[in-house]
Amino acid sequence: MDKIYINGIKTYGYHGAIQEERVLGQYFITDIVLYIDLTAASETDDLNETVHYGEVYNLAEEIIKGEPVSLIERLAGKINAELFDRYDKIVEIETTITKPNPPIDGNYESVAITLHGKRETSWQ
């Protein structure tokens, strides 16, 4: 399966399980991998045969800037669900959300999760 990568979307948001995170906010870095058949796009040079990267970027940024949630798992779930709703061509999605500076004492670089979603199909 072919893949589209959109990496390093850096957005300020107000998410977290700790109240201070929702008041002060912090940066979130998002990486998205879209699993999609790009054969037609590679043969036709037609934007309609792929997914518009700018739209994916804007959607992720909008969700992260939007309504606060407690868990970055929820943020990734919202992004995946919205992308599946908007783009029929997407077969699978991996969304990674990184918190570079979560309020955890210790020596570490960041905390991140990856949520992998597959399009649900209905058998008739």
C-alpha cells in the first residue's frame, strides 16, 4: 500500500489531564501517515486521485487548536475519524501526537502516542 506522510505539524493547544495544561497550553507535534492507493495519481497527475496535503494539515491544526480534551489519544482519534469521513480513498491512518514538554518530572525528550485506524467496511 502506498503512503502519504505529513510530518511535524506543530500546533499550540490546550489539552491535557492536568488543569494547568488546559490553562497554559503547550505545543503538540503531529505526524500523519495516510495509506492510500496512489497508482492513479502517479499515472494521471490528477489531484482528485490523491488526498490534498494542505487540507489534511489544516484539519489537524483545526482539531488541535479546537475544543480541549484530556488525552492525546482522543486528539488522534478525532483526526483519524474526520479524515476517514472526508476522504474515501484513505484505507488506513496512523496519527502520532507528541507532547514535547508534558508536566512530568524527569529527564526525557517527549511523550507520544500513535493511533492506527483502518476504514471499517460493511459486508453486504
